[in-house]
Amino acid sequence: MTETASGATETAGDLPEFPSSRSRENPFLPPPGLLALHETGESLVRVRQWDGETPWMSTSHEVSRQLLSSDKLSAGISAPGYPITTPSMKAHAPHMEPGLNNTDGAEHTRWRRMLTNSFTRKRMALLRPEIQQMTDELIDRMLEGPNPANLNEAVSLPLPSLMICALLGVPYEDHTFFQKHATVVNSTTKTAEEGAATNKALREYIQGLIEKKMDDPQEDVLTDLGEKIKEGVLAMDEAQRLGLMLLVAGHDTSANMITLGTALLLRNPDQLAALRENAGDERFVANAVEELLRYLTIAHLLARRAVLEDFEIAGVTIRKGDGVIAALPIANHDPEAFPDPARLDLSRRASHHLAFGWGPHQCVGQQLARIELQVAFGSLFTKVPTLSLAADFDSLRFKEDSQAYGIYELPVKW
């Protein structure tokens, strides 16, 4: 039996499932069964996940922000009550080494400090001309090739991959290797053996690159990590973990966002027209990207925490050892924070969204992602004004089996 926010009890089988299936009519929206929880008026509800555990889930934008800022919660995957995402992660949890994503307090601050200088807003802004040049070249190359084309292969995946390679100091010619392994990392259906093999392969790859940078320093993040190893403030295995996280997260989420956002805009011609009309207005494009981030919330299975001590929030007592999911897509469709949230409105002021998380564990690369998306969406529909879908919408395969939501292939024509 499980307690609800209203104080009643119910069996696990009665609880809403997290995650649950999306609507085929509008797969861009979060699952309708979870969106309906807004109508109950309860900010916290129990949900049932794949392993039968029943963590709390926040339906509220404000409560999610409070939870993700609280020092009473832990991001430690092995902490009692942590709502584990997949069977592979559950098998790996007891052996999980400390890192940026699963530490708290001073230890987490130490990890984050390692990347502070590498991902400043100013340093990311200086990359805009390079990102623009890469985007223009990729679009031109697509236009010179077969029509129709798969936008994923032509633009969405190469752009952030090229950029993260340049930033980290990873050879782009290795992109097939790390893109394949990134797909395994984000898969919710991978086995424990597949997860372990991918982790090993990527870490060995990152270590080899760092060792080369230590002998031949360059202007890139892996060189920065190598310098910290030399200074004795970072161990090689720690640098491996940071490099792996940056390489995987640095291209896969942005790639999915470009593809998914393009499909969403093609399904909303009035908003697409507004974007085209205002493509030369950097403020409009930047604001439009914030609305797209809110609406789509690529990190659809995050953010998860374990409760370290009893506390009360939104009239509910959360107990030590409970699990909490601050469901980012549901928070970003909270009508109290975003009126008429199911309506895409590129003029909406949506910068308070939680697409990059909130609190100490906010995405470290969010400024780079914003610039990539601003350039991509600001350029694609102006350089290719006749861009349209080259397949029936119903035939598109959405990534409900991945931790980064998206579309596997997006055939487009012009």
C-alpha cells in the first residue's frame, strides 16, 4: 500500500505509470496520463516505475524547482530510495564511481569547478561565428545532395558533434564510434553487459586522447583536464568520467533537439512563419529557442533524487529513503507557470523553463546548446524556405526508449 498526497492509500498497481506512453496525435507533448495530474490539484503524487518502486513525482513547476534546489535530496544513484531509470543502471548502481552527475554538496562543487572555465557564457559566445559557419556548410551540403534527405544525418547530428569535437579536442573522424556508443548510453533497453562494455570503450578512448593532450597540449577541454591531472587536482579515472559525460551529452541532446524542433515547427506553420519573418532578430530567435526547449524538454526522464531526511513540501511529508522525480516535461507544461502550455508560442516568455534542470545540477553545457539551437533554427528555415516533411507524420519513430527524447529519422524535402 502507498500513501498519496491526500493521505489515502492505494496499491502500486493503481498508481500512474512513469514514464507512460505519449499520444500518437501529438507525440511532442508529455504523456497525457501524466499531464492530467495537473487537474488533480496535487503538486506531488506517487507514481509506479518499471521495477515496481513508487517514488514521488512533482507535477508543479515551482515544487520541482524547490526540490532540485534542496540539500535534503541527493543525486547519488546508490542512495537508498533513488528512482533508478533502467535495469542496466540498477545493475551498475552499486559500482557507480563519484562524478559530476551523482555527487552532492562540496564534492559536487569540486567536480563542477573543473569545468567552470571551459563553459563560461563568454567563451561559448565566442564560438557563435564558428557554429554559424559549420551550420551554413552543413545546410549547403544537404542542398547539394539527394532530395529528400534525412535531417538527422545531414545537419542535426553533425552540427553538435563537430562543435563538441572542436571544443573537447576529439577527432571528428571518430564520430561513428562515439555516436554509436552514445546511443547505447542513452538507451533504456540496453542490458547491463552492453552498458558496461560501452562505458569501458568510451573511457579508454577518452583516456587515450587525454594522454596525447598531456604530451602535446592544445586549446581544448581535454587539454584542460590533462593540465589538472598534472597539477594533482584530478585523477585520470575522474578525467575519463568527465570527458565521457561531456562527449555524450554534448552532442546527443542538441542533435535530438534540432530534429524534434524542426518536426514541431513543420507541424505548426503559423509559428514557423513567425520564425522565418523574425530570423534576423537575434532576440526573437533566442526567445523562440527557449519556448522550443520548454515545449519539448528532451531530458524527459529526469530529474531524480533520493531523500536524505524527512521534510515537508507542498503539504506532503516526504520521508528519508523515499525517491523523488521532478519530472521536467510535466513541470514545463504546468499551466500555473505557462498558461495554455500545450500551445506552441514562440513569443512566449519561457526562459524560466526547466529543460536544463535546476539548482546545483543544472546542465553545464546549456549555453553552448542554446547558441547551437539559435543558429540552427535561425538558419535552416531561411536557407531552405521550402523545407517540408518527406514522409507521413504517422510513420516517424519517436525515441520513447531513450533517455534523450527525439526522432530516429526525419526525412525532409525542399
